[in-house]
Amino acid sequence: MPNCSNARGPLHSPWYLTLGFNHEAVMVFGPLGRQWIVWKVAWQAESGQPPNRAVPEGPAVEFLPEALDIQEMPLSPVGRAVLWTILIAFMTGAICTTLVRIDSVTMAHGKVVSSGDAMPIQLSETGVVTAIHVQEGQAVTQGNVLIELDSTRKLAETEPQSHILVSEFQWPAQEATQAEQKVGLHQVRSPIDGVVQRLAVQAVGTVVTPAQPLLTVVPLSRLVEVEAQVESKDVGVVHKGQPAEIKVDRFQSVYHGSISGHVLRGPDNKTLKAQVGLVSSIRVGLDRSTIQVGSTEVKLLPGMAVAVEIKTGQRRMIEHLVDPVLDSAKERVRDWNTLVDAVRGFLSRRNLL
């Protein structure tokens, strides 16, 4: 049997003579036979050499198939290091997901409200709205004009008086009309410093009646709280005293941070229907009533929209990852059981079972 260890020969000798084959054998097998002979000899040499040997050298190695050439190449230390790095990272991640606990958070959305009673603004007589000077959520000070109305009762009372003035004192008709308009105009002013809420008048020309609430002014001197809505599926995990983080929609929390707080009142028994489904109302207290915006402290005003993150407990990281999969699997199993029960019922009704 030829041996590749003796493959080194004279430089002028053909390769097949160095492997122990003559010209006739090469002519018989042709090019394919030559490759087969080289592969066979290389395989025999491979099986006869001890393990962990050095890579053979010489002209015979140039004719080895690519598969054997790859096998003869030593393993790269870089590949081995990458393999061990991936294995260690996987094991570390598995241990961390099993041992590390993270906060479970329940989301709620709502708005800032005053902790005290708001002051409703009403009229004692009928009138027609002629101007609206405020908007929902606007801050006002004491004495600011909120709404202007044209009092129909005053107009009715002053109309005969204007005719008397024209007849007795011979006032021009234009001056009498101006006096009539001044008497009939009624301005609704803010009694306190606060924020406008629940603005019931939206358009000029609206007729308002006595005791009808026009708007509500929430005093600024009161502390502010958050009234938020929790989805019905989260009612069971939200309780009084749990910590919370409040993020104001107007100021991005990435740049301006959030405000710490806690749940003052858990979900009530009253369930409301919203766009996201059934919700229950909660109250969240704030540790501070201002938020840092750049170098300025901005006071939170009633009506500002907020998002509340309520920390309901801690769970292992792997539970957060596995629970959605388990819930989906349970739903599939439940659907499968329902289908099986339906098929069994159908077959039993046909007396096939």
C-alpha cells in the first residue's frame, strides 16, 4: 500500500509515480480515475496516521479533496473563543432570568384634578352668550372676565325706560340704544384664582337659563391629585398605598422625568365603559405638584393628561417571558377541548359513540 509519508520524491517525477502508480493505470482511469486514486490514497494515509498529527506537506497534499483539506486544517482559536462566549452568555442569561426579579407595572390613564371642591359658576337669570373669553384648562385670576351675556330680562325691563327717555328728554334714538345695550350686557367674572373646568358653553348665541352651570373654576390653592381609570382586568391587583409614577403627557418623561406618588383610593365598585373597555376609577396622590422643565418649575394644573404606572409587585423575569406563551397555550388547549366536545356531542347525537 502506498504511503503518503514517502510522497516526497525527485522534482522531475510525476505525482502518480510518487504515489506508486504507473502510466497505464492513469490512462485506464482517466481524469476521474486519477481523482479517485488520489482520494483513496489520501484516505488510507489518513486512517493510518496517529491523531493530533501535524498537517502533511508535499506535492500530494495539493491533490487532496476539499473535505479532507478542511479536516487537516487545525481549529482556529478565535472560533473556539466565540463558541465559549456564546455558551457563557446563554448560561448567564438563563440564570439571570431565573433569579432576577423586576417590578410588575399596571398602566392607567387619567388627568390632574383638584383635591378640594370646585366652584361652579351659574346665572340667576336667562341670557344669551355674546362672547367666550376662556377655554377648558385655562388658568384665570380673580376678576378675569370669563363669559359675556346679553340678559333678556334686563333688556325687557330697560326697553320701556328707553322710550320714556326719548319722549321726555328728547334723547337721540342712537344714544338710547347704546344705553340699552350697556344695561343689558352682563359679564361673568372669576371669583377666585383657579383653572377653568367643565366649560358647558361652547358657542356664541347659546341661551342659558337660571341655575344652569356655565363652567367650573378649580382653585389653585388646593393640592392636586390624579384621577385615573384602570382596566377591569387589572382591578384585582391595584390597592391603596401602592407606589406609582406619574408622567405628564405634555412634558416627555424622557427629558423631564416623572413624579412619584401613591394610590390614595383603590378601584371603586362602579364600572364605566370607555374606548379601551370596562374601567374603574382610582385616585393617586402626588409627592409634589410641580415638574422640572429645564430650569423652571412648572405647576401642575387641573385638566392635564397623565399616564400612571402603578407598581403592583415583583416577579421573576422568566415569568414575564413565559406567561404570555403559557396563556396562549392555554387558549389553544381550551379551543381544542371545545372542538373535541363539539365533535363528541355531534357524534353522540347521531348515535355513533
